[in-house]
Amino acid sequence: MISTTTGAEEGTKKRENAVSKDAQRWDAIFDIGTKYRDLNEVFILQLIEEFKSLTGIKLAHLVDLGCGTGDTLARFCKQDIGVTGIDFSAVALKKANLALSSCDSDVFLIEADLENLDKVKIKTTVGTLWLCKFVLAFIKDKAKFLKNVRDKMNKGDAFLLMTPVLHDVINYQKEDKPSIAIRVEEADALLLKIFGNRHIFSNEYQGERGHTVSYLVKK
Ligand SMILES: C[S@@+](CC[C@H](N)C(=O)[O-])C[C@H]1O[C@@H](n2cnc3c(N)ncnc32)[C@H](O)[C@@H]1O
């Protein structure tokens, strides 16, 4: 069953002013069929196991913050895990709806602005993994966003932050797409400040560029 809402239950007005402009920019990106690097089955199975050993609870639900076209949601659905996708791009959510049409688990898609996550009503269950994949660089107030994520989490939930990171010593070029990444020192400091922990689940560094870090922390 797929349930789609606007995230407006607690007062977020849909598609207004600056938010609308940013969301429309993403609509245009997804309109031309843009996709981001997908997670593979091994990564997902490892993550499910690591969630259990970190929290002592079986992973039951995934909340994907900035879910885009729903590829990650679909992967977790295949493992019989319920999913919630949140994004402000209506085009992305339409594609996610299609990608999840044959999913047997519960699916909730919410059109909302992550800058105001505190105003978004999210139904979760015990054993929820909160995921933020390739999104943090686009959030203006990163500390507020991460605090809101932490406050929404139930005790025992876990948060996986996947983000490309930049290193001060490297001179990045336009083709490195530095706008999708944040400085590694900033990511570390934010995680430490807000979650008191910066445990690294996966550290993928194939060369001097294209470094992605995944932090897995528990509430
Ligand atoms: C680089 S894409 C990554 C999409 C997906 N996580 C993936 O890995 O395929 C960034 C996503 O964040 C969403 N996004 C960026 N800023 C947002 C905001 N303020 N509120 C909601 N969604 C946002 C975009 O619409 C887009 O879907």
C-alpha cells in the first residue's frame, strides 16, 4: 500500500517562495532522468546486520530523507522492510511512486522540506533506520536538520549519513561535482556535536577524488 501526503499536517505550507524554487530546480534535474549512485545488495544486507548488532532490534522501517526517485526505498522493500520517503521534488516522488508500485511492504511518500523536518509528521515504528544519502550538502542549516532528525528518532533507532566528502588539500574541479559533498571535518564535527558519536560504517576512497563516508550512529 502506498500512501502519499504533502507533509503539511503540522503547518508546512506546500511549495512556497524559495522552497518552491529549490524544489523546481530538483524537478528539472529528475525530469531529464538523472539518477544517483545506487546501493548494492551486499551493502544493504551488511547494513541490516549492523543495525541489529548496534541496536539489538531487527530493522523494521527505513525513513529515507531526500529519497529522490525511490531506488533505495525499493531495495529495502525487497527485504520486506516498510519505507517512508521524504523529498520536496514532486517529480522525484512521482517516479518513486512508480518504482514502488509492486512493493508489498508499507510505503509512505511525503512531499516536504527537510529544512523544516520538525513540522513534518512521520509515522515510524520500533527499529527504524533514518537514512540521509547524498543530501546533506544541499541542506542550508545542517545542524538544525540533524538536530531535528535526532529529535524525531525513537530511542534505539539508528541514523546512517552517507555523504561524499571534500579534503582541504585537494583542488577539486567542476567535473568532481563538489557541490554534492561537504568538508570531511564538517561532517565529523556535526555528527560528534549532535549524536555524540561519529562511528564510520563504510569508508569508500577509491582514489584521490570521489570519497564517500557513511556514518552509522545510534540514538
Ligand atoms: C543528490 S539527490 C539524492 C537523492 C537520493 N538520496 C539518492 O541517493 O538517489 C538529493 C535529493 O535531496 C532532495 N532535497 C534537497 N534539498 C531538499 C530539501 N530542502 N527538502 C527536501 N528534499 C530535498 C532533492 O530533491 C533530491 O532528491
